Amino acid sequence: IGISAVFNSFAAYVPYILSYMRLWDQSVTYSDIGLLVALNNVAFNTLSWFSGLLIKMIGIKQTAVMANILLSFSTAICYYALRDYWALVFATSLLSFCAGVIQATVIVVCVEWGKTYKGMAIGLITFSESFGATLFSILGTAIINPHNIAVKEDGYFDDPDLLRMVPVFFFGL
């Protein structure tokens, strides 16, 4: 649930991420973050097929271990990259790519285990992704914005306590 929840709930954190980034660069806008979200979707959806090649080349366990290590690394980079737009693009794209590889690896394992119930196995994976993203969005918002502070009229947050929690949240991932 966790890996897909991170990816599928990313858009819920865009206002927080953008407001935090604007502490250092006022020129960053929602249009820039739109590009970031689009690149994450490309990395997740178009590069997931790469896991099939990796599984054939190095094996399923090695693929899963490698993707998890890179996923942890990319999440840690996000913590430090929140001040620089292009560093964040790189870190979140790497995170999305790793999440796609892990998701595809999980599907391969589930199909192998449940040869008789392939549809149910993939249905449970799909359910857990959606349910996990819902829970993760709520949990992330509760951590970053526990007092439900509204955005200013310009669409950005300026509360220092809220903005301080953005990198803490990424560090906790």
C-alpha cells in the first residue's frame, strides 16, 4: 500500500510543496508544479515496463531490492531538494520510476502465486493502491496541516509552522 500511496497521493501535497519552495524562489508557480506532476506520471506509467526487463536480467528479488533502495534514496533526496525545483523534479521522477518498478514487481509476484486467481490478485492490488492513497492523503495532510489552515488569497500557504512540516513529512516517508 505504501509505495503506491506515495505516488498516487502526491498531487494532494502540491500546495504544501509549492508554498514551501516559494520561501526560496517566489517565481515558482502552480504551472511549474504541473510540469512536475506530469513528469512523475510519465516516469511511473511509461517506465514501469522496465521492471519486466530487470526481472528477466537480474531476478525478481534483486529487482525488488534495487528498486526499494533507490526509492528510499529518492525520498531522502526529496527532503533536501525541496528548495530547488530541478532537484525536486529529478528526485520525484526517480521516486515515481522506482514506485512503478516495485508495483510491476508486486503484480508479477501476485500473478505467479495466484495462478488460479490472477484477476482477484490484481484487483486486490488495485484496491490497496486506491485505498492506500486515500489514507496517505489524509495522514499526510494531518501531519503537515493539523489545524486545517487555509491558503491565502493568492493560493499559497504562509504559516511558518505548516511550512516547517513539509520537509519533516518527506523525511518521514
